[in-house]
Amino acid sequence: MDGPTNVFLALIIIGLPVILLMLIANRYFRLREKKLEVEAGMAAEKAAQYSARTHELEDRVKVLEHIVTDRGAEMAAQIEALRKPVARDRKTEVASPDA
């Protein structure tokens, strides 16, 4: 076993396992990259939801600040205006099960 035979055997013994390891590593890293992309998309979606919720809460705080800073009759009128739709909703809820 001289010359080309030794080289051929070395390529088979060393080369094939190296090629297989490279293929396995390549698949592993592609899978890992896809997982990271999915996680990034989910994080972006959650951030958008939190942003929307924060905006809603800021609007509610502005309304409450406006109510608190108003004086006398205006505040009473706004409180009554807020109560009236709730009372109507309760009447419709009570009426609908009986219907």
C-alpha cells in the first residue's frame, strides 16, 4: 500500500467524518437561526401589544386628570354622564335574559 492508496484511505477515514460533521453543524445552525427569527417576531409582537396597552392607559389617565382638575358642576355633570351609559347597559343586560 503505497502512494495513492494511502492518500485515498486517508481521505475516506478523515474526510468523510469531517464532511458529515460539517453537514450536521450546518443544519443545526440553520435551525437555530430559524428559532431566533421566530422568537424575534414574537418579541416584536409583544412589544406592539404593550405599546398599544400603554397608549390606552395614558389616554385613561389623561381623562382622569381632566376630570380631577375640572371644577364643580362640570365634574358632577361628567360623572353623571359616565354613570348613565352604565345604567342603560345594566338594564339591557337584565332585560335580555328574560326575553
